[in-house]
Amino acid sequence: MRVTKAIKAEQLHILRATYPNAQPALLFETPFELLVAVILSAQCTDARVNIVTSRLFPRANTPAAIAGLGQAQLEEVIHDCGFFRMKAKHILETSDILLREYGGEVPADFEALQRLPGVGRKTANVVMSVAFHMPAIAVDTHVFRVSNRLHLAVGKTPLEVEKGLQKAIPRADWSDAHHWLILHGRNLCKARKPLCDRCPLARVCPSAA
């Protein structure tokens, strides 16, 4: 199947109709809480992160409060989140930078976010999109997999897929499409056994079984 612009538009139409109320799975109330949650989410499920942050945020949900915990206490609170020692180090270093350079606030700037410890391109895109409502597409494993399978955006790296999605999706839909693709990857287009027989996109998917 040759995936034309018309087919890509149909794929997006189906995704929008299938996931009309797509929302972030991570629980947060402030940009800093979201930033911490996304740092914790590396190699960890959102469900697990929400369990961890439900313990952490009542104790410390600002850069100053996190700094007050210190490495040992922070590690103890987030210990059941993968790579917790490195994540604790990054969260503490990021909190220190936010206090020293940004008055304790998370900067609404993509490049500034990427300079924070533990913050890569994906995390910066999530924060820009979800916390600051700026058009952005964060490419996680679900977005990468589904985009390649649909040929909505084909690439060998997350950056290649991100650039392809930016061309294929109207800018106004970037943030919503990010959530559509994540939910589709979780619900149907699974890594090992995609549920093609139940997928509303099967007729416009070149990878459908």
C-alpha cells in the first residue's frame, strides 16, 4: 500500500474519532510536577510514575522542597521507579538550576528545557505541549512504533519520525496527535502482538496483518 497524503489524512481522521478525549496519563498540577513526572517516566510506566508521585508531591512538589529532601530521601521516595538513583540526581540538579537561574519556575523555552539534567528532546516536547500548550510532538516508543507501522512518518530515529510527523500533521493538531498515537500504541498497536483484527485503521495501514 502506498500511503499518500489522502491516506495520511484519513488515518488522522480515524485517530481523532477513536480517541476524541485523549489526555496525558501522568497526574500533575504544575509545570514542575509534570517535568518531574516525565523525568521519572523513562523506562517506567505512567501508572507506576503516578504511584510514585502520589507519595512524592505531597511532600515535595517545588524545586525548593525537592532540594530540601536531598539525594538519600528522594531516592527512598522514588525507589520503585526504574533507575531511581540517576533520576534522583537529575531531579535534584534540575531543581538547583531552576532555583538559581529561573526563580524556581520551569522555563517555557524548548532549548532551555533541553539543557536541564535528565531532560531530552522528548521530555522537552511533552512539557512544551502539555504544560505550556505549545504545538509539539513528543516521540516515545509508542509514537515511534505506530508512526512507522502506519507510514504516517517513517524514520530510524525519534528525531526523523518527529520531523516526519510535523510534515504530515497540521500544526494545530500536533499535541493532540501525540496523545492519539500513544493511546493507539497502548490499546491496539502493541509492540509484540498488534490487534489488527480490531483496529479501525487496518484498512489504511500498510502493516496490517
